[in-house]
Amino acid sequence: MRLSLKGKTILGTALIQGTLLLILVFIVTKFMADIANENLIKRAEITAKLFATTVKNSVLSYDIASLDSIVTEVINNPDIVYARVVNESGGEVAKAGRIRALTRTFKADINVSDVDDGVFDATSQIIQDTVVYGHVEIGISTTQVQRSIASITRLTAGIALFEMLLVALFSLFLGSYLTTQLSVLRNSARNITKAIDSGKFDLARVPEDSLDELAEVASAFNSLVENLEVEHQGTQSFQDALQRLNRALEDKVAKRTEQIELQNRELKQINNDLKLAQQQLLQAEKMASVGQLAAGLAHEINNPIGFINSNVSCLRNYIDVYIQICNRTKVLLALSSESASYHEDQARLIKDMASYLKDQDIDFINDDVKDLLKDTDDGLKRVIEIVKNMKMFSRADSDTMQLVDVNQCILTTAKMVKSKVEQNAELILDLHDVPQTLLNVGKINQVLTNLVMNAGQAIESNGKVTIRSEFVDEQIKIQVIDTGSGMDEQTLKSIFNPFFTTKPEGEGTGLGLSISFDIMQEHGGFIDVSSHMGRGTTFTLILPIKDTVESKVNYVRY
């Protein structure tokens, strides 16, 4: 529910005033109650002492009549409920007052708050020369004190309520006055919007008919209205001029938009041509790498194919021998035992078989067949392995990432380029255990092939190309080190630029290292190079350890 300013003023003032008055009533009531209770306790103590002093002589003389007279006189006080004299042995000597109060067990009260029966019990000893001869007991009613406290509470509460009423009336008057003035300001503020639309600001002005701070607010508000009127007039002039400019600008924008659309179509066509050219260049670089490997791969495949062909030729001859043996065995088995010449024919065929086996050296053939089959199987496995490595190398176009031991990529690349590199240099592998990481196998193979082939081509003869892997600072570090002629500083600055090459024309595209650089960045790593003229070159690859595509990469440069 929305509360008006007047309501907030009255409610807030009432809450504050009521809270303060309640605290005041509580404090005054408690203060007066404490004073009344303290007076009651002092009166009870004094009355008990006076009572004990009065009856002391009668107790010492054991004057029962005097004691009864004194006790009766004591209870004539309107607020004393009972009085009693007790000797040193606890026996009652004299007593008077309400029977109910006299029959209950006596217990002296210390504070008025201890009273639970409306009677404050007090006692005082009867002493003579430090000898106690008994004590007196009296009970004083607390009814009068409680009535006085209640009367004070009612009076204080009445005063507080009357004051709250006066404050509420004043708050009502003040709230009504403030809300009236604020309503005028609110209506004028609402009229400002209408004045801006219509251009007439007279209705937005506030009357200045008082001498208080609200009049100053009204004056400031009227000044604001005047400033808005001036600003509105200026704004209206600017808007008119702006509309004229907009109409002229729209024509220019339409013409310019038509030109931009034409240029965009031309740029899109150029971009498509560039993408196609880039794909063709990438394919050309890949084919160039394959072309460099072709001769070596042909040699690698021709060797096992050659001795497989030779073995197959020998096996073909051996099979002819086994066929002859089988045919002669069939003739021998086909002899009929009922024939008259059975035994003679059998002996003749067995002799011919033995002679044929001796002529063909069947023992040698049996042994040689096993070796030929084993060599043929080894050759086929070698060809299968070469084809498998070629398939792995051909995956550079795939975007598939998988957890791989990078040493397997190095071994695959080494097998592919070994025959080509070892024409000029010795290929050395120095591989250490490294953890698996997420890689595109084909692309990493392409990077390694580019670096190793370049290293081999940088050596004229009797050099060394070393591929080293290790796990350093939570990263995989791969180095391709050659003992070639090295590179000068100017070449080092340009080797990763597209189309830069130091090879003769027609022997390189100049894209190998540029593509390798991009591939390493795709994997969250980087490639670095150091070289010294006459001493060789070292390419360093750094790969982060990742087990998912989203893994965060933090790497350290060396």
C-alpha cells in the first residue's frame, strides 16, 4: 500500500514520540516504584526496631500484660497487619493482628519483590548488653504502596497520551501544509511535459505566495521553467535545421549505401578467391612434401617388393616339384593289389620316386620353403607399415584431435623421411618418456616432416640430424637439431614469413615453416629457432599438456 507524505509525517512523528513517551513512562514508573519500595523497607526496619525497643523492658521483666497492650497498640496502625513478640527459645510471648497472617510460617522479606502475599514481613532482635532475649515480628501491608504506584502510572500515561495527541495534531497540520505545497510543485512539474509539447510554459510556473523555504523552492523551480523555455526555443530551432540536414543527408546516404553494397560484393568475391588460393597453396605445400618423400618411399617399398618377387618365383618352382610328387603318389596309390604285376609295379614306382626326390634335393626344398615364407611375410609387414605411416601422414587435412604420445608421431615421421635424409646425414632419435596430449596427428606429422626434411637438405654430407623429445616444466619439448651450414640473422627474421625460401626456384613453395607456425599456434604451443653460421640450426617445438579441447594452456618460452 502506498503511503502519502502526510501519512508518513504523522506516522513517523507518532512512532518516535510514542516510543520516547513509553520509555519515559517506564522510567518514571520504575523510579517512583523504587522510591516507594525503598521507603516501605526503611519504614518496616525502623518500625521493627522501635517495636523491639518498646517491648524490651517488658520482655526482661516478663510483663505479659504490658506486652499485650503494646502489641495491640502497634496493630492499630492502618497498614500493620500483625505484630508478634517471640522469646529466645522461640515461644510466642504476645501477638495480635490477622489470624491468617499469624498462623503462617514467618519468613523475613528483604525486598518488596519477594512479597507474594501482600504483606512485607520484618523482624528485629531484642538485645540487652549483647544478650539476645528474643525478637519481634511485624507485617506491613504493601497494598497502599501498590495503589500509589498504579496511580502514578495512570497519571504519567495520561500525560503521555495527551502529549501524543498534541504532537499528532501538529504533525497533521504540518503534513497538510507540506503536501499542499508539494502538490502544487508536482502539478507544475507534470505541466512541464505538456509545455514542452505545446511551447507554452505559463501553466508550469508555481505561485510564490509564502515567506518560508518552500517559497525559495518555488522561485528556483520557476527559474528552471524559464531556462527550459529558452532551451526549448533553441532546441526547436536546431531541430528544424537538423530536419533539413537529415533530408539532404538521406539522399547522400542512399547513394553511398549503393556504392558500399557494390564494393562489398566485390570484396566478398575477392575474399572467396583468396580462400580458394590459400587452400590451393596449402595443398601445394602438402604435395611438395609428399613429392620430396616419394623417391625415398619408392625405395623403401621396392626393397621388400623385390625380394618378395624373388621368393615367389622360387616358391613357384618348389610348388611344381610338390605337384610332381603328389602326382606320382597318386599313381602309386592307384595300383591294384589284385594285379599279377602289383609288387613289381610298386617297387618300380617307389624307386622312381626316390630317384626324383634325390634329384630335386627335397630336404633342401623343405628347409628353404620355411625361410622363403618367413622372408616374404617380413617383407609384406614392412610394406604394410610403410602404407600405414603414409596414411597417418595424409591426415593433415583432418580436424580430429586425439590423445597421442608425440613420440609415436616422431617415429612415424622418422620412418617416412629416413631414406631421404640419410642420403646426406645420419638420423638420430633421442626420445624420452612424455605424457600423452591432445593433438591433430596428421598436422603434427606435417610439421615434423617439414623440419626434418629441411634439416636434411641443409647438410651437404656426413652430417647429423637429431630429433629429441623430453618433458620439461609441464610441457612437451621437441627439438630438431642439424649440423648444417646454419642461417644468418636476416634469414632468421624471415623464415616464418609466407613464401620466403632459401631454396632454388622450383624446389620449394616457401610455405612450410609458415604453415608449421600456424599449426603450433592451433595446438596452443609455439615454434622457435636458433642458428649459428657454420655450426647448425635448432628448431624447438613446445606443446602444452591437454586432455580436453577446452583445457587452459599456460606455457613457458625458452
